[in-house]
Amino acid sequence: MSKINELFTSKIHAINVGIEFFKDDIKKQNADAIHLEWKPPGGGKPEIIKALDSLENATLEQKIEEANKLAVERIINSQPVLIGYDQAIHVVPGMTKTTILHSGPPITWDRMCGAMRGAVTGAIVFEGLAKDIEEAEKVAASGEITFSPCHEHDCVGSMAGVTSASMFMHVVKNKTYGNIAYTNLSEQMAKILRMGANDESVITRLNWMRDVLGPMLRDAMKIAGEIDLRLMLAQALHMGDECHNRNNAGTSLLIQALTPYILETEFTKEQKREVFDFVASSDYFSGPTWMAMNKCALDAAHGIEYSTVVTTMARNGVDFGIRVSGLPGNTWFVGPAQKVVGPMFAGYKPEDSGLDIGDSAITETYGIGGFAMAAAPAIVALVGGTVDEAIGYSTKMKEITLGENPNVTIPLLNFQGVPTGIDIRQVVQTGILPIINTAIAHKDAGIGMIGAGITHPPMEAFEKALLALSEKIS
């Protein structure tokens, strides 16, 4: 009894498991309390626990570990380089004059969110397939347009991701493995197509990008030959970017590399000045470049039998989809797109927001963006939160990844490599979801960006992938 009585006279040091606010109540009683963030494996779902157990079979687990080691090695060893710019119709596999690519997993016109509908109809007008937005809506619903995910054509697309035949694309080649990835050019950060805007100013800008910006970059890269993007990405993180939503350094480095060759092109001085002014209008110019670079590396790791590594995370404003290396081809596992929580632009409220949208989560899939926020503490001014939280995100993502990328490091964390190789087993086992920082588009067509913030994928997508992989290889 004496030991029990000591409880009433000595200070209590408690570990709280479960509801976090119990910890606060304990502290109010002048006791110490540490909260243990814990969830039952697989969310306590019997079928998920069974699948996790099946993958722990000794023989099978060895095959998974070997496959995952290869997948992570392929991501790390990939050396993507920018080799050119050209129109989608000339370079993108499967592109036709009536094809429109979009972000996220497959979706039909009738299910598209407002921002994607706005972007699609704007692209139809831009391509001359309709005279105005009203007619474009009819064309989009007619069955004459082929809609397909960017990811199924070696592409990625920011926000709505809408990519049409005449748009100029980055052409990025993986020097290590030979695969190529594409993405279209940044419209910068005004009222823009990728955010769902589609008025006359948007179409005018797209025409200029097709007629001046794209051809100038194409001709410049013909002179340059190639630009090492992995090295440039590493430099950008050391200069304070996370290369998803903060691209101040990356854009400076990219335009610095391009400028000597732009000056050698045959365009007029006035046209060159227009291009430089356009790049200077926003730091987002290099944002799509990193997306194509990241996809180029991740595609090299796709299709490895037994691998549980995530090679794609993408969303279309309705569904959030992932692809997993060990389930090859275009096998998608989807759950509902989530709300993005963060600061709104003046005049807008959270209820104005569309759901999470865009292929730009390829950056987090690679290990930058939200995973590298410790490299870019200033990002919290855009997406909300605190510097400590930004650092915490980078640390926490190590719990669901298989390694670190030594080529891309975070100075603030003693130059540790960015967390690399999201493992669906670890996500489901721990209940920790990947962190994504992203822009917020208005829920209605024609308006555009209204804020930025933080979001997560739905656990449902990872659970579906785990069940499918378990069934396939067990």
C-alpha cells in the first residue's frame, strides 16, 4: 500500500494515449504529460490488418524489400535534364488535336469540378474548337473531345492540368534510364487557365505563349542542348525553396541558365523583353519544371514487381488517386479529394474553395514540396502554419518513407536528404498521411486561385492499393 500512497504525494509523469486534450487536463493538475500520437495499425480494420500481416511473410517480405530497394535506387540515381521545349502535338504520346489532358486520375466531363471545367472550356476556345465558352461547354459534353489523365501520357499538369495540342511543353529526359516526361509552361500567377479562369485575357496570354514564349524557349534549348535539373533543384533547396509553392530561387536559377541562349535566338529585342518581364512577373516560372523532373525520376521506379513504393499522387478536384510501383501501368487507387486548409485571399472564404486539385503532388511523391518545408520556412507565409510545423513535416515524413535522397538535401536538418520512397505499408500501418502544400482554386469556373494551404490524401486510396497488392503477390 505504501507505494500506492506515494502516487498521491509525488508528482505524476503521465503518457497520454488517445484523445489529446486529456493531456491538457493532466497538466492543469500540475502533473507532467506527454501525448503519444498513436493509432491502431490499419485503422483497426480487420481486412487491412490481414493484408498487412500477409505482406510480413518472411519470403514475401524479402522480395518486397529487394523491390523497394531497387525502386528507391532508381529514384535517387535518376538524372533528369531539360532537353527542349515543343508543342504537345509534336512530342506527347497519344496527343491529337481533339485530346485534352487533365490532372489526377481519370474523370469524365460530367464529374469534373468547376475549376477543371473552366480550364477545359478555355482550352477548347484556345484550340479553335469553339468560338466562345458557351459553345465550348457543348463541345466538351458532345463526346468529340478525348479526355485523359496527364500521367497516362508521360505528363504532369499543375492544378487543373489541362493540356491541349498547341501548348508548349517542357521535354525532360532521364539520362540514367532514358525515359522522358513532359509538362506545359507556367502561365505565372494571374487569372490563369490552370486555376479555372478562361476569359479573354487568359486566351490572349495563351496565344502569346504559343506564338512567342514557347518558340523562344524551344530555340534557346536547341542551342543550350541540356540543363541539369537535379543539380539545380539541389541548389534551389539550399537557397530557401521547397520547389512546389516556393520557387524564388529555382526560377532565378532556371532563367539564369536560359538567358544566354535566349539572347542568341533570332527573336526581336522587344519580344525578348516581353519574355523576361513575363518570367519576372512571378516566381512560379520554374514550378512546372520541377514537376516534370520529379515525374521523370518516379516513372523510372514504376512497374517493379513486389514494390510498395508510391510513384504517383494526383488529384482532379473530385478524386485523389495514387499509383504504386508493384501494380504496373495505369492502375489507379482513388479516394475523395480533400479540403485544403490555409490562408485565403482577401474577399474569399473557405466555403468558396474547390477541393484539392493538380498533379503537382508529384513533388511530394519525389520528396520535395511539403516533404521539404524545413528547407523553406518562409513558405508558411503562403500556406499557413509555423516554422516549427514546417520543420516537423519534413521530420515526420521520414516515418512513411524508405530512405533519403543524398542528392537533394535540407541544410536546416544537418543536410539530411529529402524523405524518399513513400511506402504504402508504412502509411497504412502508422496512419501517417503524406503532407502536401498546394494552391486553392475557386470551386466555380472562371475565377482562379483564391488561396493556398496544407492538405493530405485520403487514407482510402492507400488502403485500396495495399489490398490489391496483397491479393496480387500473397
